[in-house]
Amino acid sequence: MRETATRSHVLVIDDEPNIRDLVQAALRFHGFSVATGETGEACLDMVRDQGADLIVLDVLLPDISGFEVCRQLRESGDEVPVIYLTARDTPSDTVTGLSLGGDDYVTKPFSVEALVARVHALLRRTRRDDGGGGESDRTEGVLRVGDLELNERSWTVRRAGVPIELSPTEFRLLAYLMSNAGQVLTRAQLLENVWGWDYAGQSQIVETYVSYLRRKLDPLGPALIHTQRGVGYALRTRDST
């Protein structure tokens, strides 16, 4: 992934030429390198042939859906950030898209400036070599809470020595919870700091991803993620309760 916005290469995939051209022009104006396509297969080919730092991806494409494109990318191990563009604005669609590994969700019609701002925010958030501030449990990019260990440099997670496979969004959520271990974090805080934007009325996204984490962490030991009813969630060990 490139170090600055002016070097970042963004793919814009949409079968509507006016939207494709408008987004391309706005991103180029803000210093991005941009390539465009109008099908899901074209997107997969472009990622394979030229790579990308981020994809702005329409959900309803003429061949395969944007959801399927993202699924195939994640299945192949490619973690390029994805922002969906869609006219479908239902909670189930949002959760489906994000659970497949997407990072953000923009509904049509949309503000081009707001989309560009989301591109900037997502690239900042996913820049893996960013040093970031640390808590007392973070050493050399490693977070530890009890028997849980998360390495921000290698993007690996272990509990009691057992490796745990996480999606990029699951990893960021767990990292934020561990960075604030012992604190109750509201759903709004988690949405802002993990997803980067206020998904108004979309608190079920947080609940969905917390449930994903619990399914992967809880079989290996006592529960670590605790619900504060009506407020949010806290990650803490049994000894610290």
C-alpha cells in the first residue's frame, strides 16, 4: 500500500458511466491515481494485473455482484479496502456486504466530496505501518490482554498460543477493543473508530461483528468481550472484572 494519498491507486467499478466518470474526476482532482471498470470480472482482472490501494465498488454489476467480487478477493487473501456503492439501503444488505469483508458502504445518491473523504479516511485507517499511540499492554506493535495476543505488524492473533483467523474488519475491531481494554466503549465509538464513519441506525453492524469475534475467541477460554446493556462493549479478563 502506498504511503501518501497522491500515490494511492483507486479502482472505480460501476456500470453507470456518469457515476464512474464523476467519481474518477473527483478522485483525480484530489491527487489519486484512478482506473475504472464496469464489471466484476474486470475488477478482479485489474486487481490481479495492476493492484490497488482501494476499490470503490458498485454492488449491482451486470455480471457478478460487488459482494461476490469482495468475497473472491478475501478468499484469495487480498485485503484491499473496499467501499461499496449501492442503491440498496437495507440493514441486511449492509451487514451482508461488511461481513463479506467490505469496509464501508455508501448509498446512492451520494455526495462526491463525502465519498472522497471516506476514501481518505479508509486509506489512513488501513495503513498498516502506521505507528499509532499505545497503551501499557502494547509493545513493538503487539497487544496483550490475558492470554490473547494481537500483532499489528504481522496481522496475526493468538489465544493461548492458538492462531485465530480474522477478517480485516474483525481484526480492527479486536485491536480497538484491546487498545481500550477494561473500558466500556459505546456503539457510536466503535462505529467511528473501527468503521470510520457514523453509520446512523446501523448499530447491528457492531453487534454482528462482536458475535463473530465471540465465536472465534470464546471456544479457547473464558469470555473476554462483555456487554454493558444499553451502552456498548468492554474487553476484559475475568481477573479484571
